[in-house]
Amino acid sequence: MTLVLPDDPVISSFSASDLLLELACALYARNRVNMAQGARMAGVERMDFQAALCDRNIAVHYSDDDLRSDLESLQVLLQA
């Protein structure tokens, strides 16, 4: 995919990787992509993507149901 941006000094001051990270963070904040998709889109490791979200004060999407599911999985693993 090719994205053409206006030739503007402010926009030109960003690198392609900076813009990809900004786009991925914005899409994650709007629930359009998940953590793995956002990291892949930005071309960074998941922990680096989480750090970028934190830098932008974007909350990680982790619900009570996610926690319950993770705890149940952990219990199964610990009993094995």
C-alpha cells in the first residue's frame, strides 16, 4: 500500500517509521487494531508498541473478561 501525504514541512519532518507508529497507535486507541496488529503495522516488537502507547497515554485494552480468561489458563498450566 502506498500512502501519499501533502508536501508539508511539518509532515516531512517525520520519518516513515514515526508515521507508521503514530498511525498504529491511533488505530489501536480507536479499537480498530489489536496489540499484535498494531505492533506488526508499526514494525516494532510488542513491548516497544506498549511503551509507545504508554508514552501517548493510551490505555491498554484489557478487560475483566480478559483477566478471568488469563487466570483460568494459568490455573490449567499450573495443574499440568
